[in-house]
Amino acid sequence: MVTRVAKSRWVPAVGAMATYAGRTAAGRRNVRIVAEASAGRMLVEAIGRKGLPVQFTVKRENLAPMQPGLFD
């Protein structure tokens, strides 16, 4: 008999800061959660290449809480 343990998934609140680990040239980037989208995705905002804010959707599983004390 196989017992599966449910993973605890972090669900960020709107307005929270998070780290996005996806397929970007930079590897990881800090983002702000703007809204919850459909199919387990989140609308996030980050600083783009030209220094202007850009919005894009990412999978919730690619978001992680920011390191403690990063902005302290």
C-alpha cells in the first residue's frame, strides 16, 4: 500500500512579495503578486529590462516566499 503525503503549497496573498524561479534569463527574480489568475497561475509584476514595471502570469508552483530579512 502506497501512502501519499500532501505537499504543503505556499499560496501567496495579493500584494505579497515573492521569488519567481522560472525560465528567465536572470534565473530568479523578485515579483509582487497582483492577482490570482485561472488554472493555478498568478498575475505578478516585476521590473523589466528598461526599468519599467511589467506584468505577466506565472505558475503558482514556481513562486516561493522571499528570504527572511531581505528588506529589513
